[in-house]
Amino acid sequence: MPLEVQGLPPLLSVFDRSRALHFYRDLLGFKTTATSPHLSANPDSLNWSILALNGTALMLKTATDSASSGKPEHHSRTWSDK
């Protein structure tokens, strides 16, 4: 039986999940279709969630440091097209 791929959402690592969820869900109108187990009583306290809108999906994942301390990484990056 051949594999039938129905979609491949991009994974976006975010440092502030509450802010990202507010933007995609509350402002743009995406709906939550799947989530990791809740980390606390706060319904937005998740490791990841998949959001969908009009046939388009994306996955939000909490960005953490490489030591898995649970604290967000802090990076300073500059974009240059040179």
C-alpha cells in the first residue's frame, strides 16, 4: 500500500508560545487541531501545537536551549544579504 501524504506543516520554533498562539490563533484565526500534553493548568502551556486555517497548517514548538533546561535560548542574530 503506497503512503498517502495529506500535508507537511512547517515547524516554527518560538520563544514566547503565548505570544505566538495569540498572533496565529486569536489575530489570524487559526484553529488548534493537535497539541502535546498540557504542562500546567494553563491551556496554552504546551510543548507544541498544530494550527490550521483554510487548508494550511503550521506547527508551533517551544524553543529551548540545547541542555534541555526548559529555558528559552537567547540569540542575537543579524541578517545580511552580502
